[in-house]
Amino acid sequence: MNLFLKPELWPFIEHAHGEESQRMVFENSLLTSYTAKLNILTFLSGQLKVPVRIIGVPPSLSVSGYHADNPQGILELANWIKAQKGHTLIINAADDFDGIFQKAPTLSTVVFENDFESFDDYVSAMRAHYRYRLIKANARFSGVEIVEEPPFDAPLYALYEAVYKRSEYPLVKNTQAFFQTFPGHITAFYGAGKPIGFCQYHIEDEVLYFMFCGLCYESLKTYDTYLNLLMHMVKRGIEAGVKTINFGQTTEAIKMKLGGELRPLHLYYYHKNPFVRSLMKNIVPLLGYKTPDLQFHVFKNLGD
């Protein structure tokens, strides 16, 4: 079970985007869900928004919004979904519902498997091209002030809004209160006294979850902020001794150049009305996302 499905975190994420959400517990399974107006032509750069029940965690993270202990648990979840009215979309899923609901690929997540003792060991293990890129980016950050656990004020929230507005695949927008109350970690970066970026993350069960970030796009190139922000996540993960860093979805290339690997995810669709299901057979594939064919050899082989 991923961290965000555990009951202790539910009070902090239930109203992450200001809408009502629910957490359903069954004998062998559980799920979290919320309703959103989804642009079902997102991956085609079109606009057709319809209200959809989303089986996912309310802050709209790359983890799944369900857990099942066994095959019976999957059937429990499927039966509950089949009893609901309207459109239901299971996002960021494994292949658990194959043969039950209609399926399409969605954004892959990028995962970094950590076996480094220190950040210096990590940088030293890189091939020269990738190592030089990090050194160059780090030099741009030389005058940046790094503040751990700052008050999450309006200027920082504006940086999150800037990222949200530029997102190619927006789903729901989290409230400022969510960032202020979630019991994770926030690191903010300040250049010339002004906020240029922040990252929100949480560490538990030997996993670092990179949750959200904010960026000042006017100074993005000056400070190479996004790459430095991701490097900060790698450094924090290694320092904390985690086994895995879940970088989340989107911006696959830059995360893979830090040593991350793509992990495919799927979405599943269901509607109680058989006529609607038949109609959606031709639309659900349009919801899918084709992960780019990216390959990077970031680390040196033994003997290099």
C-alpha cells in the first residue's frame, strides 16, 4: 500500500483541491476517489470537459488510488465501481483490471533506485557528460539561499500556480492550505531575496515521494532551477537512505538523465450504461498517452 492510502494521511489530503473526496474500505481492499471535470482530449490537445469520478489520491499524484490484498480485493473494487453512476476513471494503475475495464496507457512515472552511500558517490558514478551537466547547473545555484520548511506563503503558492498553468496535463489544482498543512517537507529556493522555486516531498517506508514543485519561469534559465531542484531531491533521498525516489510523472527526460527509469502506468474506464460504454470504446484510446522512447546511459559501467 502506498503512503497516501494510509488512514493517518487521509485528513491532510481529503480536501487537497477543495472538493469532497472519499476513502472506501472493503474486506480485502480500499480506494480513494474524487470528482473532477476532466478534459478527455488532454493528450490530443483538444478540449472536451466532462465530470468524471477519479479513482486516485486527491492531490493528483502519480501513485494509484487503490490497494488490494489479493484477487478478491480487485473484484471488490470492480464491483463497487460497476455500481456507480456516471463516468469512472482509474488512473495511475498497474494491470490489475485487465479484462474487467477498458484500458489505455497513461503518463509513466519515473523511479530512481538508490544504492549510493553519498551524493558524491552518486555524482562520481555518472558518465562524464551527465556529471558535467550537474556541476554546471550547481554552479548557477552558488548564490541561492536554500530554506528548509519555510512558511508556505502567497509568493510560494504563486510559483505552484505558475507550474499548474503551464502543465500540459492538468487535472486538479491543490489549495494553498494543502501545502500549509500536509505533514511532509518543503524546501524553498531564493535568488536575490526572491523565491525562485520550491519542492514538496515526503519520506516514508524507504521511499521519497517528490510531490509538487513551484517555479519562477522568469529566472528558470538563470539559475537552472528545475534541475537543481531535482538534484536536491536526489541528495535528500540519498542522505535519508531511501531505497527509491519516486520522481512522479511528466518531464521524463530530465529525470531519466539523473538516473531515473520509466515505470509504465495505465488508466481504466467504466460507465454503468452499456450504450455509453460502447460509445466510449472509440474515445478511451484517445485518453491514452504514448510514453516517449527514451534511453539514457547515465552511469558508468564497471571497468569504465
